[in-house]
Amino acid sequence: MKWPRISPAWLKHDKQVLRFYAFFQESVAERADENSRFRHCVIMYCMEDGTIRISEPKVENSGMPQGQFLKRHRVQKADGSGFLGPGDFRVSEDVMIYGRVFHITGADRFTRWFFEENGIDLGPDEPVVEDMWEKNYKFSKTAEKGGLAVSRNVIESKQLNSYMLGCPPQGRALTQFLENDRKVLRFKAYWDDLTLYGARTYTVVHYYLADNTVEVNEAHSRNSGRWNTPAFFKRGKLNKVNRVNVYPGMLEPDAEPYLPEDLFVGGTFEVWGRKFVIYDCDDFTRAFYKDYMGIDQADAIQDVSVPPIKHATLPPPPHNGIGKEEDSLLNCLMIQPKPPRQDLVRLMTLSGEVLRFEAKIVNGQPEDEIRRLVIGYYLADNMVAAWETPVRNSGIMGGRFSEKCRMVNPDTGKYFALTDLAVGKYVTIKSHPLLIIRADEHALQYTEQNPEIFPYADPMRCARRLLPAKDVPYLQNPEGVDPDTLKDIAESVGVDLIDHELITLLRFFGVDEMGGVPCISGLKLLAAMEA
């Protein structure tokens, strides 16, 4: 065997290590700021051989050697009863290793999963303890990086020194520039040109928080036909109301520029006498308004996408009757028409296959009662042809009634399909209503061999259609039931059987003794219904 049935520890727990976080307290002598220090360690227990390794993370400028604290080996318990194992380590408990007491404060994710799989609860992790030296070290590092706030006395002293040296105080504009430099609010807006040939123009608005200036750039789509201007409004102050003095020296009120509280998604502003509507903004702008003004701009975002253009498709002109309809349609779709594709596999396999059906004219005219037609359906190209059988002394010449072509069924508006030529169905050919009364043996055999394209020749389907009539006593008769009676039974339960389905039932479920009227075995029908 490749693997032993009972795996040893070195194979079962290969490369699996339990990691615990711990610390021990060490006394510090001859220092006034601290008397002890907490040294944090990582205890790793290798399960493949039960060895323990302890390492101490290195701290910058700690003044003591750190790194590997205990080399990997098996460690005996303090009482000498054996070696330390996984059961000796628990969070918030102490473990003694070579005279030092290690307090375990936590474990990693794999260790917790291993103990949970064995039904042992390690307990929650404890917060990391810090000694005075570590607190002072973090404080000094934060102060070096400028992370501490400057006191008011320091600020006032700096201002007093600048005044004594003759430096003027910083202006409001300089303070705004220093605090908001490189911070830009970005909006998306549009304005509608309502002139005769005007259209909607989309723009990108930049509001610079450093000096309250505004820039408006046009955002044209590809191949829009517009001149790609660099800027619609050059960066500068955008006033709400622009005034022109009548004469020099005339007093006027101070200009009121647009401020961030004047620009909201869904609001408007004016540039060069044009009214712009803001419909969206970027993530930084949303965060700025939410943090400083408590406004969520995402709630007012508008969808300004243009609905897709729907082109009206003109229907093809009606066929004029010359040639095939597919050829005429290609002349309407192409300047240089190509011949329509043909199913070569169908032409090769079904070439010469013709299914013939006999029909009679049912137009109500007495002279047409004796006229009989043969309808031929060509399987290779789905074409239909009709011939009239000559009747002696009828006064009507027999022969070709309709030439071979792809013919449209007036009842469905589509080309004639094989299912339209079932026995018992009415069809219209050359404006003559016909009733199909018979099919030749080849047509019956082909349709029975291919019931997926001609469901009327599927005996199981025809039998399942009579499922509502399974309790009729006539079907229990061992001598069978004649087709006319079976059709009346089907009509009584709401099932309309055509003559082709009756022929299929008669050919598959007929009674063996054919003494007179052919009958259908009801017992065979019931067995087929239950199958």
C-alpha cells in the first residue's frame, strides 16, 4: 500500500504547526522610567514530532538581542512528568518553559480550527499588553512624524514671532489654498439648446476648492460632429449675476460667486446665459458633501442616457408570382442577389421521395363531386404538385392541376408542410377547397417511420389522446370497436380525431380477424394508454 492504514504522526501531521501568541515579564534594573518590560513571543508547536520553537519579533532600537528565543526541540514540563503537548496550551493561561512563565494571549486561525475539530475551546483572544517603554516609544514615533496636534500656545507663539519679525499674518485665501490644494469637485452637467437645429450638450464641471474657481469642459461623444473645443468656460470665478457699469467709477455691489453649497446634483447654474443641469458627480464629490454638509448626492443622480433608436423595418413587397419567393426577396435585400442556400444533405438523401394523397373537391357543385385529385408532396424541397385523375365521360380533362412549386397554404399563411396533408384535413389549392380522403401505402409507411415530423402517424400519441375515454365500456369489448364508433366516443369526451389518426390506430391496434368491417382492439388501446 502507498499509505499505511494507520498513519503515524510524522505523516498525518506533516508540515502542520500550531502557533500561539504569548509574552513574559522581565524585570528592568537601574531605570527610573520603568521597572519591568513585557516581551512578546510566538510559540510554534510542530505536530509532526512534538517539538517547540519560540521566536521574538525584532523591535527597532530595543537595546536587546531579539529573534530566535528557543531553538526547536522537545521541551519537558516543569514537573518533569513528560513533554509539552497541544493540551498544555490554552488562551489566557500560563505555561512554564525553562523557568520562564509565558502567558498565552491568542492563537492563529489554523490553530483555532484544529482545536475546534477536536472539540476543544481555546477561548477568546486577549488584548495585547503594553509596557511603559513601548507606550513612550510609540508616542515619540508619532511625534516625529507630525501626528500629534499642535497646542494653542505653540500656534500663538509662532504668530507673535512672525509679527515681531515684520511678517504680515497669513490671509484667508492663502489658508484656503494650503488646506484645499489639489482638491477638485467634479460634476457632470448638460444644457439643452432650444434653437432650430440645437441639441443637448454634455459637459464636465470642475470646481477647485483651493480658490473657488470653476472650469467647464465639453464632453462630446465619438463622431458627434461637433468641434472638440478645449474648454467651454475657462477656469475662473463664476458669478451668479454679471453686471456691466454704465460709466467708469460707478459703485456696484460685490460679485457673488458660486460656492460648493450652490452646486447640487439635480440643481442648475448658469454660464454665459445658458442654464446647466447637474445630473451626476464623482466619488470624491459625494464623499465631500456627505462629510462636510451631510448631503448624500447619490440619491439625486439622474439617468440621462439616450434611449436606443428603433428603426422601422419596412415589410417586403408581396410576391408577384414570377419565380420563387426566396429569389424575389433577395432581389429586394441585395443589389447583387445571391442564390438562396439549399439543404444539400436533404436533397441528396430525399431526392425522388414523393408522398401522394388523394383528395376530392368539396365546393358543393354536383358536377365536381366525382372529381378526384392526387396531391404529391416532394420531401427533398418541400414542393407540392397536384394532378387530376381522368374520369370517363365526365367532360373534364384530367392531367396536371397544379405545377410543382412551393405553395403557400391560404389557411396558415405559410408554405405547405407535411402535417397539412393528413387524411381528413381540408386544404385549398388553386382556390379549390379539397378534402384529403386517402394516402398511398408509401406515404403511410414513411410517416409511420418518422413520427417526429408527422405526429398523426404516431400510434402511442394517438392512443394517449383517447385517455379521457378509457372508462367507456365499448373499449372493453374483445371483438374490437369500429373506427366510426371510436370517433364518436372521442367526440363525446372532447377529443377531435381526424381520419389519419384512425388509420394509424387501425394499422397498429387492429383486430386480427378481419371478417367484414375492420375494427380496432380496445384492449390494445388501453394497454398503450398505460404504457
